[in-house]
Amino acid sequence: MPKYNTNFELSVEDLDLIETALRATKLAKTQSDIKARAADEDVMQIHDLLGRLHNQKTFFRPADGTYVGG
């Protein structure tokens, strides 16, 4: 039985493209039929994947000085 590849070599641009495509797909699916949105498994899976991608990001925070977000 084949094993899954656990080592991926994706650039930041690749991840940005994936994230943009997922957001566009999610938007298209939610706008097509509002009533079916709550039961649409694809939208929930896309939302979950977008959340996992977001949680893996490393955000820059300066080591010295006062940090002002915004």
C-alpha cells in the first residue's frame, strides 16, 4: 500500500494562490444558494482548511520597540 507524502515544498506564493482560490470557491458556493449553505459540506471543509492554513502562518513582530498592530 502506498504511503502519503508528508514533505511538501510550497512557496509563499503557492500558498497565497491556494488560499485565494479557496476563498473564491467558498464565496461562489455561499452566494449561489443561501439556504443550502448551512448544509454544504464543501463550504465547511474549505472554511476548515483556510483556518488551518491561517494557523500555520508566522506573523512578524519586531523584537525591540513598541509593537503597533493595524
